[in-house]
Amino acid sequence: MQTERTFIDDIKHQYKYGGMTIRLIFINSIIFLSLQVFLVFGRLIGGSFESNVASILPTIFSLNTDLGEFILHPWGLVTSIFAHFTIWHFLMNMLFLYFSGKMFEQLFDQKRLLYTYIIGGIAGGILEILAHLIFPTLQNEKIVIVGASGSVMAIFAALAFHRPNLQVNLFGVFPVRLIILAGFFVLTDLLSLGLNDGTAHFAHIGGVIIGMVSVYNLHSTSNLVNRSQMIGDSLIRFFRNIFSSNKKLKVKKGGVTRGPKFKSDEEYNAESKERQIIIDRILDKISKSGYDSLTKTEKEILFNQSKNG
């Protein structure tokens, strides 16, 4: 007899098997709910507690465009891309992340999604700071920025520039090519620069630039995201070796147990290129004949690619 899964079990299942898009949404959701709890308690308790909450939370989870403040609180470049203080801002970014992230995972892999999200968000924050240093009308504005908009724009731009002719149904009705949709978003941000509308348009543009660059020379080690992944993987291995509880070599009958053989950059890039050619061919078949036209093997390849992280 099969037991019925609880709500908590469903959440755990989605986090474990839902892919990187779902994990990023989970992280953003947990931070958003935590911020709201602190803000609610601050309002209820009042006094110095409320003022402390109102000053500490932005210091931790926002990016200040003032250079002096940024130097004192540099972590805002990372924490701000996971934080939202209003429900509408949170919902819009998460809907866009879900839409873009799921498509991204069909074309690329989960690890690339994570790196594009982080690099795009950081680049957007840096461009916003530079804009407030360069342009006179912005120099007098001391603002803080939060939200995943720059990160999501990087993901969407990577999709649009990698598969510009891929169509999506806008509002479920109107077929629009991704590159047209991306162009509309970029144009809107460009025309809105300098407006005091509470939107970090330079951060959006920074994310778009990273998205464009991230799919250039896609299979080369010089590619921005590929290079970042290699550096990140090296750092992870370095710290794992440092903090590993079992630092001694394991000796078995027949010799020393060796670790896994790592592929060279040339081998890795060759395999990635060959795999991407197969995926592109499958996606072209979907666009022409629909998903049901795929063979069982092709469906398995597409599914395994979406899980590859």
C-alpha cells in the first residue's frame, strides 16, 4: 500500500529533483519569507527593535550604489541577487526565473544556469555602481538595489542569443521569437535610463551583456561561464581536500586507490560540443514536428541533459 506524501515531502522532492531552477526559486523564497518575518516582528514590537531591523536587513541583503558604502559592505553584490522586500517584486522575478530557467535547462545544464545567474547578477550590480559614479544626475542619488532581475535577464538573454528563432507563446496566444522579446526588454530599459522609477535599469542591462557574452564561443575554455565553472570546480576541490576528514591515502591489495580521472579541457570541450550538436538537432525536431515526434532515445537524451549539473 502506497503512503500519501505530505506537503513537506512534496517540497523536499521538488527541491531534490526539480532542477536548478526550482532550487534557485526555493532559495529566493526562503530569504523573502525570512525577511518578511523579521519586518513583521519589527513592526509589532516597535521601538529600537524596529529601527534596528529596518537598518540591519538592507545592510546585509542589499547593494548600495554609493562607492564608500559598497566598500564597507561588498557582500551586497551576492546577497542582493537573492533578496526581495516586496511581494510583487518577488513574484514577478520568480515567474520570469521559472519561465527562463526551465527553458535554459533544456538547452544547457544546471550548473551553467547557476553560474549564469550569479555572474549576471554580480555584473548587473557592478554596472549599476559604475553608472552612479559616471553620470552626474545619478551621483546625487544614494540608492540601494535588491532583487534577481539582473540574474534573470542574464539567463533570458543567453537563451535569446543562443536560440534567437525559438518561439514562445506570449500570454499563451501570440507566438513571438525570443530575440524579439529580448529586444523589447532591452529597449525598454535603455529608454528608461535616468528615470527615478525605482528600477535598476543598469543592472538589467548588465545582466543582458553577461547573457550575450556567455553564449559566445560556447565550447571554448575562454568562454566566461566555462572559465568560471572551471575556477569554481577547482576551488571546491581545493576546500574539500582541506576539510576532508580522511586525508590519508587508502591502500588496498594491489596498490593505492586512485581518485577519479579528470578530463583535459580539450576532451571536455570536444564532448560538450558533440553533446550540444545532438541536443540542437533534437530541439530542431521538436520545433518542426513537436515533442511527440521524438524517439524514446531522443527523449532520454533530452531528459538526461536537463538533469546534468
